[in-house]
Amino acid sequence: MIMDRLYNEALKSPVCVGLDTKIDFLPQYLKDKDWSTGEKITAFNKKIVDATADIAACYKMQIACYEALGLDGMKAYSETVKYVRKNGKIAIGDAKRGDITSTATQYAKGHFEGDFEVDILTVNAYMGEDAVSPYFPYIENNEKGLFVLLHTSNPSSRDFQELKLEEDGQKLYEAVGDKITEWGRPFIGESGYSAVGAVVGLTFPEEFEALQDQCPSTFFLVPGYGAQGGTGKDIANIFKKSRCAVINSSRGLITAHQKAETPCETEGFEALIREKTLAMKEDILKWL
Amino acid sequence: MIMDRLYNEALKSPVCVGLDTKIDFLPQYLKDKDWSTGEKITAFNKKIVDATADIAACYKMQIACYEALGLDGMKAYSETVKYVRKNGKIAIGDAKRGDITSTATQYAKGHFEGDFEVDILTVNAYMGEDAVSPYFPYIENNEKGLFVLLHTSNPSSRDFQELKLEEDGQKLYEAVGDKITEWGRPFIGESGYSAVGAVVGLTFPEEFEALQDQCPSTFFLVPGYGAQGGTGKDIANIFKKSRCAVINSSRGLITAHQKAETPCETEGFEALIREKTLAMKEDILKWL
């Protein structure tokens, strides 16, 4: 089961490398190649996978970065997810798709089969169960999984997610948490975690711990390290209760060669990204 | 301004033709061509645009149907949206994207520029204003628009959208309606409607009328005709108060050649789709 696999990977390293790649992030020697933008980005991503596969739990591809480049970008997305999986690593498609049943069925086909096949897809459940259940056959038959948006850490997450509900005083995101638990119940693996996971930001560590109690069989994708706020110590505190998450960092890792004391714009740049990935892993695990 | 353009088109015909095309929908002679699936779908879509451009307000492409086919499908999506716009018609990308600011900026680039450029994009605001505001520069400078998910008509829309809020007893979707009104205020055109519109289903006509009062400057995309429930009379009742919407039908129109008394699997199939589109237009307008 995919979430068992991810849980076991995360015990070794909780780091999810975010390949939310933009052309600006590439070292000059790749920018200078006589290739399309998508081809350059693919080459960059492959170098990163090669350099970090043994110290990363998984890779998350933010599909928006690829859609922004049109067809050439979608080809790069396809090549990247294929390369991650070919290397035996777990590929998370960060697509946050959400639509009614007949449409979600098409998204499931698009992201769990064919050119864009990933192991786990992020989805948005504003439309309720209909936006999630069409993926269940792929969970049952094809070792796939979901991360449903639960509580995000962006400033305007309060616009709706934090509104209090009349019936029981829960916040909206807590009601979403209950539904995620319910949807995931038939898909709990040996690790105790369900194939229906959740995306939760780390801006509010106390709230994260409350969700950990509320949703004990939910595995989390946490986009909270580095740029979005959370520290290694925050994460370790959560892990003392349960090893319930992978922690994503995108820009913080994949621009390490640009932000190093001695930036590297040539071949071998990926050594600096490996170094930063290792540092992130240790920054979390040293507190445990 | 795009929503003024759409409003004026909708006065003539409120019909939005949904090109949510699947290979099954094609007449046999197109299925038999020695082309890729995406190429066959593109040819089908172009025939439909040719046959209906003078009697449709706009075209809505459900991008999931194209993502389901991988890169070949995305090429068909690109060709289709380009063809719609080249014919002077309004293209709505039904993508329901929703993410934090930096990511939504990438989606805005992807769907308002380049290969996938449309005039209006559907978006999901579960993450709040951050998921919507990155599109505003394109509204201001590039004549673009949005339809934000408000109240959908699928069975599980009640899971979250209809939860009552503690503060004021509003339902969640009504709170979303207030935000859409607020976000749209700077972008109101001559028609009185804002470039920030909303997606509202027609399953509950009384609730639709209440939203019409609550959001008087919001133009609606209504996926409610035919398959999803609403009738021409329901819609006409709404239009008596204001001509605030385009009404989408997808399968109901683009499979007309298959469902006709004498099905057509050969060239000229599109005449039956035109006939059905005209019938839909008249089914709504005859009540006014």
C-alpha cells in the first residue's frame, strides 16, 4: 500500500523534495543549452533526483509550474514523474484537482495512468465526497493514494477554512478532517495510516498537533519547511507523538546551488542541493 | 471587458456549449481516422464550433477530459481553445484550479497566456483570496475573467458548502458569495457585472434566486441544463429578474448526433448538434 511505503521511506528521511521548478532556478550551463525550456527543466530535475534519491522520502511536482509553460512544460512534467518512478521513488502530483464525479473520474485517469501517472495526487474537496471517491478504485487496485487539502498555511486560509460552524463549533477545516478520516477508513494499511492522507501547513504547530489527535490514521503532506515557516524543531515535536508526515521543501532545496556562499552555475551544481537536502533531514531528525 | 462581452453574447443566446469531449462521443467516421485520439477529438470539436458559433454565447472546455489523455489530450485542449478564440468566441477553461499565491501565479500564466490561453478560467477558492488575486493583473491588463466555484449542484456539495456558520448563520457557500462580490468590486464593467463571476448549479432554483439578490454584480456560469437537472423554465424564471448567466450543456449537446431518432455516424453529424443547441436556446428564451 502506497502510504505504508511512504511511511517507511519517511522513517529514514522525512524529506519530500519539491520539484516546483522554474527556469530561473537552473544553473547557467543548463540555461545556455540549445534545448526547449521544458527540456532544460527536465534535465535539471533528473540531476536532482540522481543526487538525492537515497536521502529523500519522495518527490512532489507542483504541476502549475509545468502548466505555465504550455505543452513543452507538460512534457517536462511527464518526463519528470516518469523519471522519479523509474528510480523507484514515490512521485506526488501536486495538482489539487477537485470536481464532480464524472470529471474527477477523468482526472483520476489522467493522473493515475498514462503520461502523467503519479503515485499520490493532491486533491481539493470543496465539492465534497464526489471530488474524492472517483480515485478510490485506483487506491484499491493500483496502489495509489491521495492527499486531500485540509488546512493550508497561506495567509488567506482563514477566509474559509477557519470559519466556525454552527452545529458543533468546529472550524471548517476540522470538519474536512473528519471527512478525510471517514473516507480513508477502508484504506488503512499495516502502518496504521490510510491511503487517503491530507495536506496541512505548519504555520500553527498547536493546531497541527490537534489534527494529529483528531485524525490518527491520516498521513500528512506538510509544505511547511523553510519558505513557509516551520522549523526542524517544530516538526520533531510533532514526530515525538507519531511519524505521521513527510515534509516538503521546494525552493529551499532546489535553489541551494544559487544561494550557497559560493554559487555554482556549472555541472556538479546538484552536489549543493544534496548537501542542503541532507542538512534538512538532519535538522529534523537531530531533535528526536 | 470580458464579462461585458459575455453578457452581450448571452442576451442573444445564453447557451454555453461544453466541449467536455470523450472519444466515445465521436461519430464513427472520425473514430476510424488514422489519427491520434487527441487529433480526432480536435477535429470533432472544430466541427462543433463551426456549426454553432452563431448560436452559442461561449464554449467551455472541461480540461479533465483532455488531461485524461495525457500529452496528446493537452495538445487537443490547446488546439480547441485556440480555435474557439480564433473564431471570435469566448473560451472558458474549466480547470477549477486553486492554490497559494506563488502557485496561482503560475496557473494564471499557464491559462491566460501561451498554449492553453483562455478568456475565462474557473477557479476554486478553498484557500481564500490568495487563490484568486494572482489572476487580477490579467483581468486588469488582458481582458480576462474568472468564474469562482460558489455552490455546485452535485449530491455531496452539502458535505461542506452547505454547512452553517456560527457567526451569522450563513451557509459556507453564502460566505463564499460575499467574498466573490468583494473580490469582484474593482472589476465591474458597463453591463454592471464583474470580471470575477461564479459557478452555481441549478439544482436548487430558490437558492439560486437568493444568490442573485446577494451577488447582484456577479455573472454566473450555470452547469445546470439537461444532465444536471435544471429546465428552460427554471432558467427563464431567473432571467426575468436579470440576465445574469450563461447556461452550460455538454453531453446533452455534443452527443446529439448519437441520441437522435436517426443517429448520424458520418460527415454532417454536426447539423444535429446545431439543431439541439438551437432547441436549448429556444427552450430558455421562449419563456421570457
